[in-house]
Amino acid sequence: MKHNKKRNTAFIYESLVKELTKAIVDKDVQRKNTIFSLIQECFVPSSPLAEELVFYKTLLETKNIQPKIAEKLLHETKAAHSKLDSRQVFDAQSQLISKINKNLGGDVWANFVANYKSLASINAIFNTKTAVKTRVLFEQAIVDAMAGGEATSASAMKPIDNLTYRSFIEKFNDRYHTLLQEQKDLLNRFITSFADDGFELRVYLNEELRRLKSVLVDVTQRETTGTLVKEKTAAVLDQLEDLRKREFVDADLQKVLKVQELAQELSSHD
């Protein structure tokens, strides 16, 4: 299936999130701010792209429901999507594409998006120009996925037809695979915090700071822990307590990422 990924709102969003993650990890503040501004500007609630993104996420993120409910959800989502002003969506995409090319460069479009095939399938379902037979097949695949099937599983995607694409994926994985799962969770919530005014980020931090504090306190109470390590650990605990009492700001992200790495290292020496 030929698919123009630059006209796929969900793909654009996922690519920007990937690029934002890289900028944060690379400590490229200017690029991070540029990407974050683009996301906030173009995916602000009630905007054409934000409204369409909701429909993509509805079909993509719904799992483990009964097939009949999945079919009904697909039908209702298609009906709601058809009410969007397609011209407004197209124009909004064009403006965002232009800003990405101008301010970030074409590398953004090379980002590896694991659920690309699913996003392309949903795009085909929403596209009234898609052949009926093709659309029905894609719809069944999406229904199967929502009902717990594997038709659109991200693991089924194997980018083997493009040498450049494979090379990029390998480089991306080599560079960022070392992130801890908790670091990835933090980055994900930080990146998407604009969508819910930081609610999920605050909930996650509340639990994560408590976990980190528990790990560090345990270190200070070990008989085998040296005096210098105890002093430095105590200083980190003071920082965590300070974070817990005030509003989380961008500069705090690096601090928490480092403490997560420290906690993992200390835990591994149990």
C-alpha cells in the first residue's frame, strides 16, 4: 500500500515525540524547545490535528475488548472522523510539515515509528479514496487488534526493504537502547505532559520519587556502605525531597534521570 506518511497526523506526532526524546537525551535545549513549541502550537486541544489524533489513538490504543464492541467503536470513530473539516486538517498538516522542514530538517521523517503499519492502516480506513476491499481488510485487522489479535502488532513490522531505513533504525537503537525502562517512562510522560496539563507526569513523579527515596534510604542504612557514599546519598535525598515539595520544571528532568541511573546502579550492588 502506498502511504504518504507526511499526511498521517499520528505519524507526524509520533515522529516529533521521537525527535523530542533524542533532543532531551542529547541535552540539545534549543532543539528540544523548538520541537516542544511545535507540538504545543499544532496539537493544542480543539485544533484540527489534535482532534484527528484522538481518533487515531482511539483505534490504536484500545485493547482487549469484545469483537462486537470493537466493531461498534470502529464504526463510531469513522463516523466522528468523517465530520472533521478535511480542508482544515490538510492545511494544518501543510503548515506543520513546512515548519518541521524549516526548523528541524528532513531527518525527522526518517524516525523509526514502531507502529507505523498500524498508523498507515488507520489512515487508509479514514481515507474515503481507499478501495472498498482494501478498506474492509484494514478494518478487520484493526478490529482484531482491538479485540486482542495480533494483526497489527508492532512486532510484526520488519523494515527490510530499505537499506537506509534499516541503517537509521540500527543507529537509533544502538544510541538509545541503554535507557532504563523507568527513564523511558519519565521521558514519555514529560514529552506528552502538554496534553493533560502535566497531570500524568505529576502522578508518575509522585510514585517514582517515593521509589527512588526508598532505594536511597536503604543504601544509607546498609552496614557495608561507606561514610562518603552515605553523605552523597543523603545529599541526593535532600534534592528529591525538594523536588517533591515544588513544581516540576524542565531543568529537573536531567536530575531525575541521573537519580534513576544512580538508583539502578546501587540496587545492582545489593
